[in-house]
Amino acid sequence: MCSGLAVNVQFFHPHPLFVLLSNTFKEAAQGQDAAYLSILGAVSVCGFIYAFFGYRVYKWVLVLSGVLLGLVLTSHIIDLVQIPPSNRTQVQVVLGVILSIVGGIAAPRLFHLFTFALGGGSLVLAIGPLVKVVPPTYSWLVLVVGFAAGGFFAFLLMRTTLIVATSIAGSYILCTALFALGVRFEIIMDNFNFLMFYAVWFLLGLFAISSQLQQKDTNPIGAIG
């Protein structure tokens, strides 16, 4: 069990996750540049809002998270179920719309669960690069402890933690879209040094945290209620 978990923790690392998301964008665009630009444009806007206004618009962050979760579930279901190629696109669109609507409606009503997941997931994403220095046998434990710690901090220090969490996650999403765009149109090399990604992500994250801390305090729970 531990060995299986140790193998899978690589997907919590920012680099493999970037590759996974980039390939997902390419598959969704089906080789069409216009579709690819539209997808990356939408992802960039979402990442920007998440990073710089995540706490103020937390209600809509939850809605967006639910929609994205619905799309992810759709992708997994389509991969698991044998569907004739002629009907695959139609089924994927219909199922994606249904699950996205359900996710968008349900997420705000599961405020505490999603808040815990956001705090934990963002901390896991941030410490992902450090997991490689931990022996594979214990790397999964580091991620579990990190996820739990981030989730609990989201409740103990809600405003501060959610600002940091949305800044980390939003900056990563924005960087992923920008770098994927750069690779697609050969602005940067396909095998670019990922330290460049870390540097941009780190600076953008700091700027986003600073920007959110200076904004007027709001109450996301009250906004949802």
C-alpha cells in the first residue's frame, strides 16, 4: 500500500501536474488553435481572479471549484465507460454540463468541506517540490500531514489562510496557462527549466498575497449565507 502511494505522490508535485494540465488543455482543444486560446484565456482569467481576489469573491471561488470538479469527474467517467467514438463528444458535453451545474450548486453549500480541501490542497501544492527530498516510503505521509495542517489552519486563521491558499492556487493556475501558451506557440522551449516556472509562480504568489492583504476585509461565510 505504501509503495503504491509513494509512486502516486508525484502527481502532487507542481511539475507533473503542469504536464497533466497542459495535456488536458491540448486534448480539449483537439488541435484547434482558436479553441486552445479560448481555453487558456478562460483558465488565465480564473487563475487571476482566484489569486488576486480569491477571498473577496470566495463564494464564486467555491462555485468555480464545484464546476471544475464536475468537469474532472466527467473526464474520468468518459475514460472509464466504453462509449462509441461517434457519440463520445455529445455524451461528454451533456454529462459535463450536468455535473458542472450540480457541482456549482453544491459547492457553496459544502463551505467547510471545500474550505478544508482548499487550505490542505494549496499547502500540499506549495510543499510538493520538497517531497522529493523525503524518502519515497514517507512522502505520502508528508502530504497527508500537510493536507490536514492546511485544512485546519483554514478554520483557525480563516482570512489569512484563505488569502494565502487562493493566492498559491490562483498563481499556479495562471502560471500554468501562461507557460502552456508559451510552449504551444514556441515562445519558450518545450523542455524549459522548471525553475523558471517556480520563480514566476513564487513572485506572482507573493504579489497576489500582498494585494489581497491590502483589500477591504470581507466575510465569505456571510456572503454565502
